[in-house]
Amino acid sequence: MLKKIRIAVSVILFALISWHFLDFAGLLPQQLHWLEKIQFIPALLAVNVLIIIGLILMTAILGRVYCSSICPMGVYQDIVAWLSKRFIRKKKYTYGKAKTVLRWSFLGLTVVAFLFNFSFLLGLLDPYGAYGRMTTHLFRPAYLAGNNLLAAIFTSFDNFTFYKTAIYGLGVFSTAVSLATLVCIAVLAWKNGRTYCNTVCPAGTILGTISRISVFKIRFVEERCNKCGLCRMKCKASCIDSNKLQIDYSRCVTCFNCIEICNRDAMQYAPMKLKKQESSLVLPSDSPPVNEARRRFLSASLLTGLAAGKMIAQESSDGILQKKAVKRETPIAPPGAVSFDRLRDKCISCHLCVSKCPSHVIKPAFLEYGPGGMMQPILYFDRGFCNYDCTVCGEVCPTGALVPLTKEEKNATQMGQVQFTMANCIVYYDETNCGACSEHCPTQAVSMVSYKDSLTIPHIEPTICVGCGGCEYVCPAIPHKAIYVKGLKSQNTIEIKFEKQKDVEIEGFGF
Amino acid sequence: MDRRNFLKAVALSGAAFTSIKESDAMNLLVQSFQTAQATAKYDLVAIMGGEPDEMYKKAIAEIGGMKNFIKPGDKVVVKPNIGWDKTPELAANTNPKLVEAIIKDCFSAGAKEVTVFDHTCDDWRKCYANSGIEEAVKATGAKLVPANEESYYKPVSLPQGKSLKSAKVHQAIVDADKWINVPILKSHGGAQMTISMKNYMGIVWDRGYFHANDLQQCIADVCTYSKRPALNIVDAYRILKTSGPRGRSEADVALAKGLFISQDIVAVDTAAANFFNQVRELPVDRVGHLAKGQELGIGTMDLSNLNIKRIKV
């Protein structure tokens, strides 16, 4: 029963989160982004106290339910493991010793890197973020292709229920990272179940520590157990030592597979220890050496982290200097990012904003923000421009890296400033009308002023520019655009003057 | 008195009657008389002072009724300007009430199906929804189709074009029997004005080419496409007097309450541009594509030679 509930909850949450990422057509309600906001590391970064307390309490009472059902990467591994059983008939898991040292090294390294502004590692390892990237970069193109196929079929019958939508790559680096994540985690899950969760995942390590003291635990009913080992063979976390009747609760993700398989009803999910003295006898004998090793490794990893951070910082300055050929020297952060520093500290690169941006202007950065900000969102205007009234990215962002903005706040948020190169402008060198830039400008930071004869030429006022990129996207000048947006390290608020509407009296037709 | 003259007389007296009594029933009566005509009496109808749907009904009746322009069983496209993610009050898109009235009229004239689309500048889904046109179209049973991908467009050749020799035109227009061009009258930073001719830029895919290869000439060139609009109906109810074609706020909008109908695209745009000129000075000769269109023989800027009906509501 418990297992069935766990599977039902997992499947529903996993399907909803995945579909929310894929849902370009807006079929699901917008409010569904709470599914991403209840994720552990995003909640930590967003300092969403209620959710953090909620998740910690839940873990302290029920064990690692988060890892079992809420985390989409956890469920992804379960799906892979379930598939592996279709292929390997007699698949058995075995008990393995906890890789405590490795585990804490990963966590330590992540924390240290984060403290040294290299939040890339946290973004890379956070299971929710990693799953988000897999969905955005790998599953989404497939979903779109399926949609386009349906659209082609339906459209040929004059039915426009489906509409075509562009499929395009979002950068080699992020796609490669997503693919590597997908493959590595799949291999681990295929072989040994939840290895990632119990070795690499920073959320798994933190929650695993809490779940050691959880009220409800899976416990042996010793008088019924005949040590047949079925539970051990079913344990995808490899945390049941059926010979010693011990369970490593730091690794148990409360999947209830063991309870389900046990023929003798010798396992229970219960709040009280049934045989107090035995389990308390066993634990201390095992724990202390581990703790010492952990301490050593923590300090070691702290040192390596320090060194790595410094090396990376050096690399970053070199990398940026070499990339001078890019015309936009300062990248443009999405609306509500506030500043590059804040974005780097808060974003785990789940790419929900990338998936959800209706104008297709958000993509993952490569080295534009420096190595620490790899895969974090930047604006680019190859496929569109930032819709003036749109506030979707800030609304969906689970970590608070993009602050939710009201329409009015968004309208006044300056992400970048317009730059005009007259020599490249069509009006200047062809002496024909154009004005595409001004046409798209929501604040008229680009306006058309009299030039020669009946020609008008762009005139820019960067102080009232929001940096939406409409002008840059649409500028038809080749090979170099005449107008582009320069990013800002810190976003500004512009002042919009609202004039009053004047009534117009029109007497006749004028002809 | 032959049949045509008799009908003309009836129609005229009917029209006179409407100017005295303005009941809807009377309008319908007049319309039903006039649709029996073989050709329109007027080259251009200009009307001002009413609501969009009301002005449309009066104007279309004067020009001979929709039955004069589409046949029963026709596949019709109504092409408004839906370029921007803006509400109707901001006058960036054609008035949804006008679009709705035109579609209904097409159906009552026997259209088999009516399709609506625009190649938008802002995100097309937001444009369709926030312009109010999606709702208006749904209320009529017409089809609102996407135009966001190149694959929806088919290449057509423009042998008369000077700068633009071919273009990709939306399949809805290519496949239609008739299409009705329903622009909104706006100022335009690049083209100076956007009216009926400029509204063609919403039926083509590659607009960048227009801007990069003499915008005014390309606008005139695309209007030589062999499938001309059955009617051009210019919405000048709210006009964007400044900061067009997008506009910033309601301060850019003037409530002008005008509407112009003609088959002659250059004439209707010239008339609308003159109307606009009263609100904000913008000499018609600055709107380069009008003269270029006349040069290509797609219409005339000389309004004095046309039979124009002017109505004030």
C-alpha cells in the first residue's frame, strides 16, 4: 500500500513537472510553478523559509520523501531502474557500504565553490536543476517535433488545433552537459539504482543527514525476519544489510520496496523502535570512524576548493579577455536578475525560464558571465525580443534568481542600453526609409527624426531604453547590425513619463 | 426606366431615408436593395462620427453591400493589423468590433469560410489574444490561423515589382478566393504612415528584405501581387497619431472616429492619409509608397477624379 501511494505521488509530480517544462502552448495553468518552488535547493537559494522548514520537518518525520517522490531526478532514476528490470530478469541489488567520504567531499566542494562565486558546480549537481536542463535541452525538442508533426497533419486537413513552433539548439555546452547528465545518471541508475542520490547529490547528502533521526523509519521486526535477503535485493539505495538487520537511514529514500517484497511482514514503517537496545548498540560501533574520515575530508576538500576557486577565477579573466571578438561585451541578464552577481549566486540553471520564455530570448550562457555563471540565463535576440509586458521568467523562477516583477515594474526595468552605429544604418548608406528599430521600441528610446528629404533616421535615448532588443532583433542591416543593446551589470529603473491624452476635434475628412 | 436605373433610384431613396431615420431595420432594408446592384456607385466611401461597426454597416451599404464583392461559397480571408501585444484602446491593432462586423457580413453574403491571421511583430499568441481579435473572431465562427512559421507561407512571384520580385505569402491568402484588407490608420516611424498598402507586410514572411531594399518601393511592389484585396477597409476609429506603429500610451492615440472603404488601395490610403493630416501634419507626399503604387498602376492618388461618398454620422 505504502509503495503504491509513493509510486502514485511520484508519477503525478514527475509528469506534472516534466509537462510544465515542455508545455510551450500554455495548456497547464500558470500557477503550476509551485512544483518547482518546492524543490529543496531552489528553496534554499530563494531563502523560502516556509518551504525549507516544511521539507526539513517532512524529512525529520517521514524520511527522504523529497528524494523519493518530489525530486524529478529521483523519479527519473526510478524509471531507468524499472526499465532495467524489464531487460535484466533477475536483477538484484546488494548492500554496499556508504560512500560517506565521497559524499561529503561532493557536498563540501559544492559549498566551497559556491562560497567562492563558482555556483556552476551547485547548478551542475542540483538534481532538480539537472533534470530541468535534461528536459529543456533533450526532451523538449522531441516534444516540439511531435507537436509539429501533428500540426503538419492537422493543418493539411485545414485544422489549426496545433500550430507549428520553431525547434532550435540552445547552445552546445548546455546541451552537452544535459546529455552527459542524462547518460551518466542513467548508467548509474541502471546498474545500482540511487547511486547519484547517495553519493553525488548535495540535496541527498543534507536530507540524508536529517533522515537519520527521522521519526518514521523502516524497521526490522526481528522475530519475524528469517534473513532471506529479499529486502536487500530490492533496495535500490543499497542501504539494507539484511544479515546484520541494519538499515543505513542516511541513504534510505523510503521507497517501501522492501516492505512490499517481504513475505514475512518483517519490515515496518513505524515511528518507534521495536527493539531499542539492538539498533542503538549497532549504530555507535559503525559511526565514529566514518565521522573522523568525514572531518578529514571536509577540511581537505575545503582546501582543494579554495585552490580550485582561485585557479578558476584566474581562468575567468583570461577567458573573457580572449572573447573580445563578440560585439556585445556586456551580456544582458533577464528581467528581474537585478545584477550579475546576484544572478550568479542564486541561479542553478534549471532553464525553466529558457523553456517558458514565450519570445524565445533566454538561452544559457557559455562564458559570457565567466565560468561561474556557465549555463545561467542570458538574453539573446536571434529569435525574438523580450516582450515589453511579459513577466513570465520572474514568475516561474524557483530560486528567486529572477525576481518576480509586476507589469509596471517590468516596463520600468532597464536590462541594457541601446547603442546606434550610424555607419551601418540602411537610412544612412542606402538613403531609403527603414525605421524597423523604432517601430519595435516600446518606450521610443529609439525614435525616428528628420534626416534628408522625406527620410527619417534613428535617434537614441539610452536612458529610457529597457534593453528588450526589439531594435536589435529586427535591424535588417547586413553584415553588421546598426543597432544593438549593451548589457548592464546591474539593472536600473527607468522613469516613464505619461503624457495626458488630448481630445482631438476633427471637422471634416481633409480631402 | 430599365432595371438598373430603377434599383439605383430605390437605393438612393433608401440611402436618403437612412440619413433621416437610422433604425437598424432600415439599414438592413437599404442593404438588401443595394446588394442587387451589379456594380458599386462609388469608388470610395468615407464615413466619420460613429462606432466602428455602425460606420462599417453604413459604408458597406453605400458601396454596394458585401455581396458586390464576394460570391456565395467563397473562401474569404479578412486580414486585420494584429501586429502588437496591445489592447484596442492603444490603437496599435485593427478594432476588433470592426473585424467582427466584417466577418459576420462575409458570412451573410454567403462566404463558405472566413479566415483571419496576421504576421505579428510581438509574440503572435499574445497579439491575437490581447488585441481582442481572437475573441471577436471566435464569436463569429471564423478561423483564426497561425502565421508564426515560414512553412505557413508560399512563394509567389511579383513580375511588376521593381525592388521586390517575389515574396512568400501566407497560404491562407494564396488559397483564398477573396481577401479583405482591414488595416488601422497609424503613423509609422519608417514608412511614415501605415494604412492598407503597408498592411501587406503582414501577409508576407520576410519583412527584413523590405526594410533592407527600399522599404517604400517594396511596399508598392508587394501590392502588385495578382490577388488584390476585394476591399480595403481602413479603421480610423482610433488612430495612432504619434510613436507609431507601436505607440507607447494612450497619449499617442486620437479618437478620430473615421472609416474608409475602397477597392482602390492607393486612393483609400491617400484619403486616410489626408484625414490623418488634420490630426498631425504629415504631408501625403512623404508617404513614399503611395506615389510608387500609383506609378505601378495599382491605384490613383488623384481623389478629384473619383466618385466619393462622404457621410457624417
